[in-house]
Amino acid sequence: MALDPYKQLFRLPGVRTLLLVGLIARIPTTATGMALTLHVVNGLELGFGRAGLVTMASTVGMAIGSPLTGRFVDKHGLRPVLTITTCAQAAFWASAWALPYAALVVAAVVAGLLALPVFSVIRQCLAAIVPVEHRRAGFSLDSMLVELSYMAGPALAVAGMTTLGSGPTLTIIAVGLTGSGVALVVLNPPTRSAEELRAPAARVPRRRWFTPAFVALLGTVASATFVLTATELALVGTMEHTGQTAWIGLAVGIWCVYSLLGGFVYGGLSRGASPLALIAGMGLLTTPAALAGGDWRWLILALLPAGVLCAPSLSSTVDTVSRWVPAGARGEAMGFHGTALLVGGAISAPIAGAIIDAHGPAWAFVVAGLAGVAMVLVALPFWRRRPQPAAADDAPVAPTEPVVASS
């Protein structure tokens, strides 16, 4: 591993600014789920069950809206989509604290449909401004920054809800999301490279890229977040069962550091690896955590091999999407990628919770790991018929926005 890939990445015009804006913009986005949950539990005093329904409503909206938003970005450009979604988020989060529960559920679905597409937009724009040979480093670094935002956002939401209460905290989130949207509108990063924009305009039929191989890729993306969500729940469940809850925050933080280190090393390698190999490896290396025993220090050590594969696994799937899908459909494809991430985590939580309640957290590690391996085996036959990497002349949509090269 060397630092040269990152040095070359940062020399590219616009990369540093895009990654910095992406990091800051994602923090309020990652705070929304925790803030909404605590608002229903503490602000409305309705308990975790009803809080789960609200977050589920928001997740369903985001899962449906993510590819739709990406498709609108492909057809109409970035600024119109960002303007609409920014206004929608500002309206919802500024008023959510005052809504009765039934209205909150309905509004959460709509807000999810019109969620600010920070994650998919940053990845789409990285694919546009970063040449293919530097994308592994770019997406690895982006994955590391996502990890940092998830470490900061929920923690800030908890701090705000416990010290300021629902009204001020949700209003601050509204301000943060509005600022994020405005920053992206002003920055207006390109969604296609200059070479892709010079290609002749043509429509891209969805059947051209939404192939069985692409669906298999989405399945492996979902399996990765299934493994990660179940692992986190099993880690927390183990520590609660053994009376070590005071150390949960530290343990989860160390696990996140494993992912950061893994992403940094992977981005600096001279060659990448298949998402199938990385996700299967993460799954296989998760199962031994079931044997770690009750001491959280041994447990977190047992999670080291799988932990270092977290960021590489996710960043490799983004890199694969950018290579497989023509530039004119990249936004929609990144939206489907985001939906797969949401679906994997949403399915994993109740399954892992039921296993922990019925059989103990050790079995949740086993099921999580084997589920990841099983999905890879299902995807393997389709993977062999994957499409050829998208070339620049595959870019089929006429330019809708100028190429911005900011640094």
C-alpha cells in the first residue's frame, strides 16, 4: 500500500471540495433517524414501538424515492432536484416537532420520498470527476468519510435531544439539511465527465443496464448491510447480556475504526478485489465472533478481521456500479444502490433482534455471516454474465449542466 493513490486523487480538480462538502452534508442526514426516534419516544411519549413505525415509514419513502430522485438527476440535472428536496426537508424537519403522531407518519413517508440525495449524489459526482484508475481510492475515501459522519450524526442527535429537546434539535437538523442542500446547489458538481458530455445524446433503455447481474450486485449490497446491522445488534446484545453496557460506545467506536483503517489500506492498494470476495470474506470472518465469550475486549478483537473489510466491501460495490452503468443512467443506478443499502439494514434489524431474543446474540453473529456468504453464492452465476464496463461513448444524455472544476 502507498499514499500515492490518495495524493493523485487530491490533485484532481474539485475532489477535495466535493469530499469535504459531502462529509459535512451527511452529518445532519445521519442524525435524522436517531432524532426522529427520540422525538417519538421522549417528546411524544409513545414508546419505541411507535417510534419504529415512524422510522420505518421514512425508510420506505427513502427506498422508493432514491432511484426516482437519481433518475430525475439524470434527466433534468442536479440543481432542480436539489432545490426541490432541500425545500421538502426544510419544511418537514422545521415542523415535525409540532405534528401529531398520525400526521408525522404520513409526513415521514413524503419526506423520505423527497430525501436530500446526499449519499448518491456525492458518489455519482465522484464517478464523474475521478478517472476510472483513481476511483478505488476515491470511493474508499468516501466510504471512510461516511463512517465518520455516522459516528458523529447520531451522537449529536442524542446530545441535542437530551439537552435541548425535540423542537430545537429538529429545527437545527432542518437548518443543517437546508445548508447542505444549498451548499451542493452552489457547488453544482458535474454528474458526468467532460468526455461523457461530449458523447452524442441518446436515450438509455433501463433494460440495457438493469440486468440480472446488476440485480445480483444489489443483492450483495443488501447482504453487506445485513451483515453489518446484525453484527452491531449482536455486539450490543452481547454486552447488555453480560452487564457491560458502559463500554458499548467504546466498542462500537473501535469497530468503526477497524472499518476506517480497512478502507484506507484498500484505497491505497495497486489492485482492487471483487465485491463478492470482500463481502463473502466479511461474512465468513464475522461468524467466529460467536465464540469470543462474554468479555467485550475479546469480542471486539474477534471482530477485527471482518471489521477491516466493511469499508472496502461497500466502496467496491459503488466502484462496480460506476463501471457497469452508462453515465446517462448513473444517478438512477446509484439510487438503486442506496435502496439496497436501506433494504439490507431494514431486513436485518428485526431478524437479528428475534434471533438474539430467542437464541442469544452469539447466534446472530453466525446468521449474519452465513447470510452474507449465501447471498454471494446466489449472485455468483449471474455475476459471470456481468455487462462490460461502461465506456465514455456510452454516455447517452445531452448535458444539462456545465462541468464545474472547483478545488
